[in-house]
Amino acid sequence: MTPDLTLFARAGLPDDLKLLLAKYPRESWGRDHTIGQMGSFWLQRHDMFRELGSGLVTATHELREGHMEAGAFAGWFVPRINFFLSQLEGHHQIEDQHYFPVFAAAESRLKHGFDLLDEDHHVIHDLLAANAQSARGFLGGLQSGGDALKRGSEDYARNAEQLLKGLLRHLEDEEDLIIPLMLDRGEDALGVS
């Protein structure tokens, strides 16, 4: 993979992967071009990941600033971090095993874009593993308090912010590749409705 296309180096898709995005720009989705059921579901899932990831980062900062009590935070945090990590991993597995091969076969000019997204998934998988490990340390620090809480919260915040940064880039690029393809070919014709 070209270094400038790695997840944390790129600022969006390269021009050769925007051929359908030029025809179906993001601002026209849902306004000029009707997004089908699967495309709408896809966007809703992505919005959920954005919201949960941002919420976890924000809540961690609130705790660190003393705006949230540790016990209440743990009760809020544990089910959300577990849901976020497991749902994101499952979402990526389904994309890699089913959707990306279907989309790459439908439009061969975009195949390297799906390879790029697949590579992102490997990077994000490693970030998820690091996030889960730092969350365990953070939860241990919540129980211990003091310096353990400070170190645990700092480590988790660093990992969560890195994961969110990569995830936001990936989700936007994935949408810019997939939604225009769905609009151009139709979900039924792609076999994803």
C-alpha cells in the first residue's frame, strides 16, 4: 500500500476512487438521490459508531476533569464500551467477508478502494484490541483510585482518541466509496437490498 493512503496519513480518498462520488456528491444523498434501505441502514450504523466513540471519549474527559463520579461513570462506561467494541468488530467482519467482495466485483475500477478499506479494518482491529486492553486498565484504576486512576484514564483517553480519529476517517471514506456505488447500480442489482 502506498504510504500516503494509510489510514492516518490520508485526508480522504484519492481522486481515482471518487469517480462515482463526483456523480453522486455527498450533499445530494437523500435529497436528489434516494438512498435505499441497505444504504440507510449502513449510514445509521456508521452514525451510531461515531456517536458512541465520541461519547466514550467525551465521558472519559468529563471523569478526568472531576465532572463525573467514578462509580456512576463505570456503570455508564462498561456496557457502552463492550457494545461499541463488539459491534464495530462484527460490522467490519461482515463487510470484509460479504459486502466488499460484492462491491469490488460490481465495479472493478474501485477494487483497490475496497482493498484500502480492508487494510483500514486491520489497523482498526489493532486499535480496538489496544482500546479494550486500556479500558481494562482504566476500569482497574477506577476501583483503585489515585495514581492508578490517573494513569489508567490517561492511557485509555490516548487510545480512545486514536481509535476515534482513525475510525472517523475510515467511515467517511467508506461511505464516499459505497453509497455512490449503491446509488449508481441500485441495491437490488448489487444484491445487497
